[in-house]
Amino acid sequence: MATIGIFFGTDSGNTRRIAKEIATILGPELAAKPVNIRNATVDDLLSYDTLILGIPTYGEGQVPGLSTGAQAESWEEFLPTLKGSDFTGKKVAIYGLGNQKGYPDEFIDAVYYLYDEFDICGATLVGAWPTTGYTFKKSKAIIDDQFMGLALDQDNQKDLTTERINTWLRSLALA
């Protein structure tokens, strides 16, 4: 049985494609089929020992959801349902999509909001990622000069995505 749950929020499909790539790399013995967060409950997330969560940053540093113009509910609507949940003993890794050239002042800011919510819920957050190799001005998703999760830019550095995913997954030591 898979011990890693992969959940993502998306409107354009880029975050879903990354989730599917991660699931393929990990294989079905480790990772369950990725699930859009709009189709998940807190109990669904709690049923896994490890979570890999994907989130794009919308507009000027926003979490995707109906108020940001998404066509369906997403992380914006899901995050409030976490209130009071206990993720103690759960390992959480986050990947975020952003556009470092189009939004250099908010690059992958949405990762911060996931990180913060799961930290409040007691999760063990893993998967910090170096900020080198990116060109942006600022990001809320940085602690100690590292991103709070894997940073991906499908608009400007798509050619680096697979290599970054593989390196990040190896660093998580999930197997």
C-alpha cells in the first residue's frame, strides 16, 4: 500500500502534471495516485504518513481559489478546513510553481501559506530547496536562504524541471 499521498491544486494543469511526474518517479508502491485538493478531505491527507503537496502562486502572491479567478475550488477553500487538525508525525514536502520573471516580487509565495498552515498543524516539514539558479527579487517562501519547498518555473525554466524534481525527491529520502 502506498504511504505517500500527493495532493495538488491547479486550474491550468501545470501543477497536476508535476504531481503525475512525481508519482511516476516514485512508483505505485510508494505513491498513491495524485488527487486534486478540491476532491480531498482532511481525513484523506491524514491517511498517509508522508504528503507531497503542490501549489501554484496566482497573481501577486495568492493561493489559488475562487477569489483569484480559478474555475473551481482549490487550496484557498481547503486551507480553512485544516483548523484544529493534528498532523503530528506526518512528513510534509511542498512544491510550488511560479513565474520568477513575470512576478519577481512574489515568486512561489503560495508555498509559504501551505508551509505555515501545516506547521501550525504540527507536521514535520521537509524539502527545503536552494535559491541559487533563480532570478527573482523576493519571496515569502524563504527561510534561512532556502525555499520552503521545491521551486519550479514552467514559464522560464521548464527545461530544468525534471532534473530538479529528481534531485529534490532524492533529498527527501522517502524510500
